[in-house]
Amino acid sequence: MQYARFGKSGLEVSRICFGCMSFGKVMEERPWVLGLDDARPLFRRAWEAGINFFDTANVYAAGTSEEITGTILKELAPREEIVLATKVFFPMRPGPNGRGLSRKAILGEIDNSLKRLGTEYVDLYQIHRFDPFTPVEETMEALHDVVKAGKARYIGASSMFAWQFAKMQHIAELNGWTKFASMQNQLSLVYREEEREMMPLCRDQGVAVIPWSPLGGGKLTRPWGTETKRNTTDRHNKGMYDRTEGNAPEVVAAVEKVAKARGRSMAEVSLAWVLQVNGVTSPIIGVSRMGHLDDAIAALDLVLDAEEVAALEAPYQTFMVTSL
């Protein structure tokens, strides 16, 4: 396994982050998730391969992803050897104050997450999106208090516009509060809009980048139009699998061509491209079977040459992003 510094912090993480959205209680909108017994061998394989970085969220499978993640990680290794991340923002209950980044929501949800994970702290506590209805000062001070209370070692953010991220960092710096150590944004061969502003900002500021969906929701792992259980049943992310913005079908075809020429899987080639993007720390890999994990680990040793990178990037067409 390869390891990297987490931005400009002293933290060391594996260059592959094990995403835990695939685990939890089966729900109508996500019938493809795996329960505790099916998840165990995947976590074990990841740990034995040297992966020490695990990412989940309070909203995944209504909190049951955190429960499974916490249970299995306790079985695998001492707490100090694990880098554990979770998130807050999306609705956890109906009605007022059941979502968002208010002080009430953050201080309540960190305790709920810690209880489900069965730990006294998380290494990385992330806001899952930007909250336009809560003052930035309120959010950043609450996150700072979470760190000072010993409930999180670092804080991070996820998909938002670069100006929003810069604003939050600036407010934290002005007040002497904890700044974000990481940005979890979407980045793949079929979604490269972050290359314009967010990636340069993170490189300049020494912020770790841990991309979600580095395989484009799975579309970069198989020929265009191939159906799977997830892309035909996941109503929550249905649009991600069908979107053709960015000239996605042609990008997928380019990946298939390079993969065949190299004798490697499309997943390996696609992830190898993300790993070579300047500023990327650890792509987050969603795993629901052992082959997904094997491909991710194999991608670490796949070095794409300049001609291959050019061929993979050439079909992409930039497009307007209206929401994240």
C-alpha cells in the first residue's frame, strides 16, 4: 500500500480510501447495500492490503452504515491504527432541525455518529454539503468546538463551489478556529469540472483532496449502457448513471480502448487517472464485491504514460454545473 500526508497536516492515510456507503440495512431506495456478514470479508481484505482510511456518513442507510463500520473496525485493529471519517448535513429525521449545519445539528449529530460508530472520536468530521441557510460563522465555530471537545481530530468539507469553500476557510482563519483539512469532491474522467477552481484552490492551500465517485458511479468500469443491479435500482443516484454531460459515452469508450490495449480492467485505468491528478490524496472507493477492491489496489501500480492520459482526456467536454 502507498501512503500520503493528508494535505499539509501530519496525518498519514492510505492512497485508497475505503468508502462505506455500500453497507447498512437494505432500504427501498438502495436495495444493493450489504449487511454485516457480507461486509466483513471486504473490510478485512482492505485492512490486510494496508488500507487504513475508512469513510462513511450519518445519512448512509439511515445510520446503519456507521453501525456496521464501527462494529467491523473494532474487530480488525486498535482504534489508533484506523483513520475514520464520517459526515453531517443531510436529513436524519423529518421536521425542523433534522438536517443542515446549524450549531444544534452539528453538536447533536456528532454525538449520534460517535454512538453508532462505537468510538470516542472520529479522525475526520466532514460537512456533507454547504448549508445556505446557516451563517458560516455558526457552522465553523461549532465544528471548532467539536475538535476542541476531542470528538474529532480534523474537519473536512464536501462538494460545494470554490467560493463557498474559500469563504468558510477565511472565516475560520479570521476567528482562530479550526480550518478544513480536506475537500471531498466529485472527480473522475466523466466529471472534471473541479479542475477549473476547486482543485487549484486546494493545491494552493495545502488541502487534501479525497474524491468521491472516482469511477463515475460505475459508468467508467464497463462499456456504456451496461446494466447492473445498482444502476437500475438506485433511485437516489439514478441521474448520475444516465447523465451524458461531458460527452460521457465517448469518454467511456476511450477508457475501454486504453484498458484493452494495456490488458487491464476499465476500473483500474479510470482510477489510475484519478490517482495521477495533481493534488489528489486518496480517492474514495465504493466496494460491494471483492473484485472492486482488487481493481482499486491494482490501480496503485498502474502508471499511465502521457499518450494514454491524453487519449483518456481528449473526449471530455466541459459543461455548466448548476448544483453540487
